[in-house]
Amino acid sequence: MNALGGSTMATATMDAQDNARWIAGWLAVCAITILGMILLGGVTRLTESGLSMVDWRPIMGVIPPLTESQWLETFATYQQYPEYQKINQGMDLTGFKQIFLFEYLHRVLGRLIGLMYFVPLVVFALRKMIAPQLLPTLILLLMMGAAQGLLGWYMVKSGLVDRPSVSQYRLTAHLGVAVAIYALMTWLVLRVSTGLPPALKQVSLGGWVLVLGVYTLILSGGFMAGTDAGFAYPTWPMMGETFVPMGYYAEGWQATFEGVATIHFNHRMLAYVVALLVLFLGVQSLRASGDARVRRGAGLMLLALSFQLVLGIGTVLTQVSIPVAATHQVGAVLLLTAVLYWIHAQADQKLVLSV
């Protein structure tokens, strides 16, 4: 009986490990695709392609115009909106097709991610492959994804009314939800691949401060993009002829979210603070920790930080060159990924030592 019971337990353990590998792999693929979606969203914004599709058809929108007459009809509809009338007047059909392509791919990839997540989730749930404590978080991610689709259209609508530019508030919210989904999914990948623990309650105060700091910096970048603040001061480390730009907070507290000079300066200052925090915690971990994963996480944070600082300065000096600026956006998410890896490794080490 003991041998039989031991064999049954061993089989159950192996099944649980196999299930965990499937779940971790599925979530990792989804997270990588979301990272690509964030990159494509940045390119769509930088090429000013986001307002080229002026309607939202969740199902039929997967099929693009196929014939010349369909393209002409779609182009004629676009010509009725502010972006064409105030910015792109005189654009030909070929030019329209170019900007349409980026927004079309962005929307189709969003739908693809939804299917990549929803279908396996249902299959894994029906086959009872998902650990009970994990299912609520997976359902939360599904709800966040659905909300993100609605928020994307809500953002686009803000640029179809009177001004040919989306609201920086809605754009930043759209970016923030995308990054939040990616971060939570990445955290689940780390947890599932190591047998679920540690949970968020094991994260240190320094870890929380760092991950929230990086996330806030990403949101600040959203306001930079939404107001085109990156074009205003193509100099570094000075902003024009001074370190603190003229007109800083001259418009009152609302300049935090609407004043170009204030948004740009605050983004730089927040970047410096986050850089110092990453540098301090990363070097401290390399010196004090004997755990290989913690040291690896610290090294990845410092590497990602160096990469991101160079890209940030390059984005300013090149007056928001599309390749540099798009890579800078992805670099911020990669820095967040490295931070998540580090705090997970640190929490895991503390959990092991406490047992």
C-alpha cells in the first residue's frame, strides 16, 4: 500500500510539473507577443498612423480593404475626419495605405493576443491543468485584456472629434494597462516556472518602490508621447540653454500633464531618480547576495538601465527618431522585466531561508 501510495503521489507530482510547464510556456508566449504589441503601438504612434482607421469593428475589422474600390471608399471615409483635413490634406491613396497598415496590424495583433490567451485558458481550465490559486489571476488578466480593447477605441475616438490628436490621458492609460498586463503575466511566468511561490506579499519594500518607480516612469513616457514633448528640447543634459526649462510649471499644476516643458523635465528627473535607485539596489545585491538568481537579476537590471539611458538620450538628441524612440519604449518594458526577475529572485531567496 505504501509503495502504491508513493507511486500515486509521484505521478501526481509529475503531472503537476508538466501542467506548470505548459502554463508557464503559454503565458511566456503571450507576454512576448504583448511586448511586440507595445513596440508596434509605439511605432503606430510615432508614424501618426493611429487615426487612419476611423471605425471599430471587432469582428469584421480583421478583413482589410481588398479591392481598389474598397480602398477608395475607406480613404474617402478617412478624409471626413480632422487628421486628413488639418494635417494630411492632399495625401494620396498610396500614403494612406502606408499609415493604415500600421494601425491595421496593431488591431489585428490585439485580436490575435486575445485568441492566444482565451482559447488555451479554456482548454487548460477544462482539463483541470490550472492550479486553483492561479485561476482568479488568470481570469483577472482576461478581464484586463477585454478592457484594454475598449480603452484602445476610447483613445482613438478622442482624435476623431475636433483635434487630430488623441488625448494624452487616454493614450497613457492605454499604455499603462498594456504594461500592467505584461508585468502581471511576466510575474506569473516566474511564479509558475518555480512552483508558484513566492507571492506578492513576499516582495521587499525596495522591490515595490523600484517596480512602481519604473512603472511610473513608463506612464510619464506616455505623457511625453501624447504631447510630443520629446521634440521640444533636442539637447542634453540641458533643456535649451538651462537645466530647468523656461516656463516650468508656469501654467500651474495642470502643467504636470499638459505643459510640454514640465512633462519633459519631470520625465528626465524621474529617470534620474529611478536610475540611481536601480544602481544602488543592483550594486548592493551584487556585493551582498550569494544567491545566483539574485545576482543575475541585479546584473540584468544594470544592463537594461544602461541600455535605456543611452536610448533615452538618443531619442532626445535625434529629435525622436522612430527606430530609437520605439526601441526606447521597449527598453523601458525590458527594464521592468529585469526588475520583476530581480524582486522575484530576492523574494524566493528570503522564502527559502525562512523555511
